[in-house]
Amino acid sequence: MRTLHLTLRRLLLIGGFIILLLLTYAWLRQRPQDLPWTDLDLAQPIGLFTGRKLAALTGDTATCKALLDRAGVDYVAMDPGGADQCAYADAVRLRAEEGAIALAPSAVAPSCPVVAALKLWEWQVVQPAAQRIYGQPVRTIRHFGSYSCRRIYGRSKGDFSEHATADAIDIAAFVLKDGRSVSVLQDWKGEGKDAGFLREVRDGACNLFSTVLSPDYNAAHRDHFHLDQAERGAMGGRACR
């Protein structure tokens, strides 16, 4: 019994110390987004817990749409669709906006948490990197789609893919304002600025999505970034390769 009490005291002390560190860190930097219990705000810079807060939006469609509304994102909420393991209820399609990156094809409708992460990625990762490296913004992001009722890797058995509930999107290329394309398939390898750009935006995505898979992961991802908001909760596991 005495050992149990000592263990509990140590755990409480460690927990209190961690909370104190977080509070001190956030106070010094004046960044509430670095605290796990503050509300997500898409207008704020990316913080320590932004990605986990985005993941926690899965299943909370009303909160997610309210965040998009407050951030001024123009979108259309789609009707629920699919069935069983392939059912989805929170898909949204982005409308064309002046100055915003267009998705091509434009009819894609990922889940709301994926769209929220995509907009933060655009505003705080992709466009700053493009301006610094190329001196111009990205005009279009080409993708391989979002919703697809299938299991992981298209297998006949095993877990269903996050694509089966529109909780993922596969990014293939970035088209700059001058029309030049930077492709995952063609430009990932090497030491040039295109490879540097792709690695920077991949790394930035890791702070926003539950799972990010790139050509570094396996040959199946040699031509795209897989970005998803797997339903693991606010403190669930994350993957970045």
C-alpha cells in the first residue's frame, strides 16, 4: 500500500510539473495554441497541439464547420453518403476563392477535419515555402482523390482505408502561379529546390494530419503524399514518413 501511495504521489508530481512547463512555455511565447486544453483557432499559427486538435474534430462536424466559418473558408457541405464501413457524414467541397489554392479536380470533397488541416497547410506551410523558394505562390494542388470505398492498399481483407470515409486525400503535385508543376513523382529525389520544397511541405503536413506518408515510406507512395485524419482522438498516435 505504501508503495502504491508513493507511486501515485510521483505521478501527480510529474503531471503537475508537465502542466507547469506547458503553462510557462505558452505564457512566455503568448501562444495559447501550444496548450492542449485551449480551443482550436484556424487564425492562429500552428502550435504544439494543433494537429491533435484537428484530429479530435473527427466526429464533431458542427465544431469543425464552425471553425471553417470563422476562418472565412468558402465551402459546400455535402450530404451524407456511403454505407457501413464506407459511410461518411462530414464531407465538404471547397468553393473557388480569389487568392486561394485550387484543388484539381475541384469536385473532391474530403471530410471537414481534412479540409481544415488543408487550409492551415496552405496558409502556414505551402504558400510561405513557395514564396521563399520560388518567389511566387502555388496556384493549384493536384490530387488523386479523397473518398474511395476500399481497404488499405486495395486488399480484399484487413482494415479499411481512411479514404473509405473521406478522411484522407492523396496529393500529387503543386502548380505554381507561372504554370510550372512540382511533382512528387518527378521531383522528390535530389538536392534541388523542388525536392527541398516537397520535403518542407511534407514535414509541415506532419504537424497537421494524423498520418502523412510520402515516397520515404514505401514504393506505393512514390507519386503522392497520403494525408489523413485517422480517428485516434486528441491524444492518439501519429505517423509521419
